[in-house]
Amino acid sequence: MNAHYASRAAATLAMLLSVCVQAADTELGKAVPETPAISADDLAAIGERIRQTGAQIRADIKEARARLDAQKAQEEAERKRDAEQARLQAIRESKNRQAAEAAQTRARQEAAAQAEQAARERQEALRAQRQQTEKAEKAKREEQLALAAQSTKDEQAARLQTAKEKAAEALSQARASAGVRAFAEEPGR
């Protein structure tokens, strides 16, 4: 296909050359002679030049295509490099996000553990306070019971003393009224 375009281009160049030559001759000589005869050597030279021009055009096209292919390859390599960098960046971001989530999870777990520990400590403190309160109340009840028992003993002792005093007084009144002999023991008893 490229050879076809090259041959067309060569034919177009040949026609243009002949027109240009005729125009130049017209301007110089102001007279247009009949179409000059072209020798076989001239035609061979023109053909050779056309082939060289075609070969140069093909070489230029080939070079341009090679540059274009190189540019495409470079762009593809850059695209792949950018894609790889984006992939690596996404991996780094994912790892950072996972690390942050793990840190948050650890922080939440630590906070929950601390809250649980604080709750246990509060429960222990309340339990200890209840035990202390119960001990204090028990001691107070025991003290009240001891005071009540002491009071009861004192009352019983006072009643006993009162009873003894009354009995002694009754005895002394009975002795005084009957005399000492009345309470003497009878011999047969």
C-alpha cells in the first residue's frame, strides 16, 4: 500500500517537474517551444530520482512510525508505572487504614477493659463498704446487747440487793418483835 502511494507521489512529482520546467522556459524565453524531446538517460535519471525520493519517503515514514511506536511504548510504560504506583499507594493506604482500625480496636478493647476493671473495683469497694457497715452495725448491736445484759445484771443485782435488804430488815423486825429466842433452833428439829 505504501509502495502504491510512493509511485503515485513519484508520478505527481514527474508531472510537476515537467510543468515547472515549461513555466521556467516560458519566462526565460518568452516563447514556448514545442515539448522538448527527453532522452532515455534523462528519463532514467528522473526515474532514479523518483525511486530515491520514494525510498526516502518510505524511510521517513518508517522512521516516523518507529518514533510513534517508541512514543506509544514509552507512554504505555509510563501508564504501567503510574498504575503500579497507584496500586502500591492503594496497598499502603489499605495497610495504614487497617493499622488505624486495629489501633482503634485495641484502644476500644483497652477502654472496655479499663471500664470493666473500674466497675469491678467499684463493686469491690461497695462490697467492702457493706461489710464494714455490717461489721459496725453488728458491733453496735453486740454493744447494745452487752449494755442491755449489763443493765439487766445490774437490775437483777439491785433487785437481789433490795430483796436481801428487805429480807434482812424483815428478819431484824421479826427478831425485834419476837426476840432472839424465837429464831433459835428448836432442839428436835
